[in-house]
Amino acid sequence: MENMTNPDVIIPRHLGIIMDGNGRWAQARGLPRSAGHQAGVQSARRIIEACAGLGIQVLTLYAFSTENWSRPEAEVDYIMSLVEQYAIDELPELQRNGIRFQLMGRREGLPNPILNALDRMIAQTCDNSRLIFNLAFNYGGRSEIADAIKTILTAADQDGFDASDLDENTIARYLYCSDCPDVDLIIRTSGEWRLSNFLLWRASNAVFITTPVYWPDFQQEHLLTAIRRYTQFISMQDAVS
Ligand code: FPP
């Protein structure tokens, strides 16, 4: 597989992926949507390992947005159970691969058994440094910014904080997973072109690439194609600036 030593490829430091198309993948096969989500988890496993192999430092996968609560209850419950099971099953694999897991999203609203499973994975992988894997779960870009401002205002009440000291760096310090850098490349599968409230603050300078492939079919080769397109784009930009 290509890696950072290939001088022709620019590896994004932080890659974000909007995993889309699980439902359509299942529908195309006459399967229930749940089968698409199950296949989506397998796809996530492959891509997390591929990212670690490529030398990407941070990967953020968009698994459940604050808007996704409006889906049918049975589907929401199924996604919750899949993520809980993932957190239980995947810990040894993350450890073996040196991957640090983080939850990027609002804890409020998430059922306790899931939070417990996720917290265990966060605690036990916190010393790993080969790849940071953020699961954007119960995540919304606007909620993230609103939550950051809420925390800043609460701190201001307690410690006294001059509004004139508030700048972009202050807000960035209070985002979820605040040690993660801006996102360089966002890939969205299944041919959609929307950002859908993903990483709004950190995406200010990101390259956006969409691919018609449904998420369960997304393979290393599709990731490499996206990274090559990203490389071309960055190289073109560097040439004119
Ligand atoms: C996208 O397809 C799927 C989701 C937004 C939620 C489910 C994601 C997973 C199950 C992967 C979880 C990954 C890990 C690592 C636990 P969609 O339902 O929006 O598909 P559609 O647009 O075709 O209906």
C-alpha cells in the first residue's frame, strides 16, 4: 500500500469522512437498512486500519448526527446497539494497531451503557498514538460551537473573563476533542454534496471530495483515489499561490 514515503502523495493530517449510503446499499440488495449499517461498521473497520497504515494522524468518522434522532426509533436503537457492540468488540484490535479512540459529540442524550462502553475504550486507548480515531456520534457542528461558547461563558462567570479576550483560538480550545487539528480533507460517500453540519469550525480550509460509492462498498482503493485527488488539488493551489 502507498504510504507517507511516496513523495507523489500528500497525506492529509486530519481526514473526516461522512459515511453515507448504508440504507441505499441495503435497499439495492433487497436487505433491511440494519444490514446496511452492519456492513457500514465493517467498512469503518477496514478504513480505520487503512488510515493508520497511510500515516494519517487523525480520522473522524461521522456516525450519528444530532439530526439523526429523528429517524425511526427502531433504526436509532439498532445504530446505538451496533456502536455499543463495536466498542466492546473492537478494543483489542485498536490496542493492537496503536489507535487512540475519542468520542466527538454531546454526551447528553446518549444511553448510559453506550457511554460506559465508549468511556472504557477512551480510557484504555488513551496512550496510543499511531492514529487518533474520533467517532462523531451525537455530533452537530453548530451544537459543538454552541457548547464551546456555553463553557466559555460559564468559565467567565466563575473566573471573570473579558469579552475582548475572546478570539478564534479561545473558541477552538473549547471544541470537542480540542487537541485535534483542523480537518484537511472531507470525503462524503454515496454522491452527496452536503456538509450536513460536520466539523463546521474545523472545516474552514478543508478540501471536500464526494464519491458515488456507498459507504459499505468504500475500500482502500477509493480512499487512495480521494487522497490522490486531494494531492492534485493542493499541488495546483500551491502552484498558483
Ligand atoms: C449512513 O447511511 C449511516 C449512518 C449515518 C449511521 C450509521 C453508521 C454506522 C453504522 C457506522 C458506525 C461506525 C462505527 C465505527 C461504529 P444512511 O443510513 O444515511 O444511508 P442512506 O442515506 O442510504 O439512507
